[in-house]
Amino acid sequence: MVKAAQPDVMRASSVPAALFGLATAVMLALPGLAQSSPGPNHGGHNHGTHNHGGHNHGGHNHGGHDHGSQKPGNPGHSGHDAHAGHAHDVGPAGATYDLRFIDGMVQHHTGALRMSEIVFGIGQPGVGALGKTIWREQASEIRAMGLWRRAWFPQALVYPVALASGGDPNSLTGLTRMSKAQIDGMRMMSALPTPDNRVVWFLEGMLDHHGGALVMAHDALAKSTNPTIRRFARGVIVAQRGEIMQLRRMLAVEGLRKPEYNRYDALFKL
């Protein structure tokens, strides 16, 4: 089996640790890290077991979302209380890790866009404004990651990919199309809210969603050698921990100060 070429890290462009716009993304996507690999062979996917530095997210699962067929959640309950850490596992390090990370994070960010759209226009307590800010930031990062993907993995197929069961993490032939269940797990949307509970639904759900991004960012720092991906991951940690604290303040305005809102604090550190 032909192995995928390792990224040329010596020629990587620089990105800021903070969130960036499309213009910066275009510069970063220039073919300094271009990667050439054979086309993939499709097979089944196995998530495997995933450990994020001693941080256990067991018992918390956000899979199973179909945006067009969801039923409203119960008032007062966010529907975001069952997220399993393995839903964000993109597999072991290897030459295709950055591709798998990008595809997983794009799906994760897409979930944030869909969640944010639900609260556009809500003024209490600044929820609509935060939703629009999150939407703009994550849409910009989706565009950036799309440019990186095309520049670094020009031979990868266009759909989101994951590591196949028993697949070689160093070859595009070891990848398979991401399943709907895997996409749902990345997007982390469950039951849609009612008009009465959508503020708490968004605040609690986005807190957990940001926690999932922290899990993925730390995984990238542990497994990726690509300096652009590593800077991006650090930027995600800085941005998401700040917004998690903001979400907690907004939940406090709603009279909610649950201990589980602090479940991701261990992942705030770089």
C-alpha cells in the first residue's frame, strides 16, 4: 500500500492563535503544506476507544440528529446532556490525521451554526448577539479548513472522511466516508427546543458543544505535527474557554448554576 506523504512542516504558513478571517485563511491555504496521496478505498469505520488526558465525558451523547425531523424538547431541559467523548475521536496520529481532524471539526462547527441560527433575534440575555458572533467565527473557520483541505489533500474525495475499521492512518486508502451517525455525533444536536426553552437549550447546548471542541483541540495538539493545525487548536482552546465562561454567566442570569457546567475546566489549559 502506498503511504500518504507527510506534510512539509518546514514550509507551513503562520496563523494567529486567535480566531481569524477568510483573508488569513487564503494565505494559509497556499500550497506550502501540499500533500499528495492515492485515492481512498472504502470500508467500515470503527471509532475505537478514546481517552482525552484523563478527562472523561462518558454518559453524554448528542448523536442522532436530523434537522428536518426533530421533535421539540421538554421545557426547561436542554436536550444536551448525553455527550460521549468517543463521538469526537478522529483516530490515531498519522499522515491522514489532519484530514480526519479537519473533516471532524468542520462537521462540529456546522452543528454550532445550526444551533446558533435557532436563537438569532433573541435579546435575552444577549443570546441572539452571541449566537451571531459564534456563527460568524465558526463559518470563517469552516472556510479556512476547507481551503487547507484542498491545499494539503488534493487527492482526497470531497465528502467527509473517517478512518476505516483496520484502516492505515498513514494512507488515504485507509479512509472511508463518514457515516450519518458519526456526522450527528460531531454536530452534537439532539431534540430541537420549544419557543419557551430555546434560551436555556442554546446556552447549555453550546456549552457542551464548545466542550467537544476543546476535546478535539487537545487531541490535535497531542497527535498533529502540522504547525498550522496546532496553532488553530490553541486558538480554539483560547476562544472556546472564553465563551464557555460567558455562557455560564448567561445561564446564571437564568438562575442556573449547575456543577456540570464546570465539567470542561480541566481542558482550559494549553
